[in-house]
Amino acid sequence: MFDPAAFDNMKVVIEGALYDMDLDGEIAITNRNDIVNIAKMSRLFNISFTLPKVTCRLLTARIELEAKLENLAAELLSGSVSEKLAGCNVTLQFIFEHEDDAKHYQAVQGIITGIWGELRNITQSVEFNPLAEQRKVKNVVTIDFVRIIGEEQMDDLIEMTAFMLTTLTALENYISRKK
């Protein structure tokens, strides 16, 4: 009998929660990837979504699960590898556009920290066209939990989807006020 790995179980829970939200009209799923990397013996799953009636052209949330060889080995080979490695890394991203102005970066940091707290590793990466007359940037806010998430935190994953919806709504409100 096939016993699914923690990665598979967590992926199914996240997919179920997000597709339920999509069916309820709370979000619109826009992309989904489920990748097996044979060269590195790793798994990667991500799913992207947006608000159903978003007013800004680019405002997307993405949740990503990644399980590396050591994560799977910790789960399957009891006693040989630390059980603390069983599970996967979870990373969240929020992608949107705004004017290139320091006050926007500070405001976004405040919004994200206000929702997710100080204990997360929150970074903002910016991409822009240096030749464009109007300096709009694509901001990718990444929230990294900097630890392995295991099956025992399965309920937290469902809660996380609600927090992601709250974050999208807060960013949409902020961006739409700036127009």
C-alpha cells in the first residue's frame, strides 16, 4: 500500500482549502505547478491566486511547498536522519505593482508585518524597467517561515490561506487608494 509523504498530504490540504475558496468566489486560482526534480530528488508545489474582482492589473498571491531529499529521507528512514527534517518548507509570495517610492515599501512592510507578525522572515524584491518613463515596480513580497512545517501543523496551513486572503485584501485596499 502506498503511504503518501507529508508533502503530498500537505499539498492536498492546501489545494482543497484554496479550491473551496475559489468555488465560493473568494479567490480566483490563476496558476498551479507540481514539479518533481529527478536530478535533486525534490518536490515543489505552488499555486497562485488573486481576488476575483481585483482592480489592479497585477496582484497575486502564491503559496509554495518544497520538500528536498533530506525531508523525505527523514520521514521514510526512521532513526537515520533527524525527525525534525520531516515535512517541507512553506514560502508565501505576494506580487503587485506600485510606484517606486520608499514610502510604499515601508507601508507594504507595515501591512505584511501587521498581519503575519514579527517572527517571519519578510523580504521585498523589486523588478523594474530602467528605460521606462514612469517608474512602476513589480514588488515581490516573500514570507519565509525559516523552519520545516510538518503534518502536525496541518490546521495551520488552512488558517494560512485565510491570512493570505486578508493580506491580498489589505494590499488591494492600499494599492487602490494610491491610484
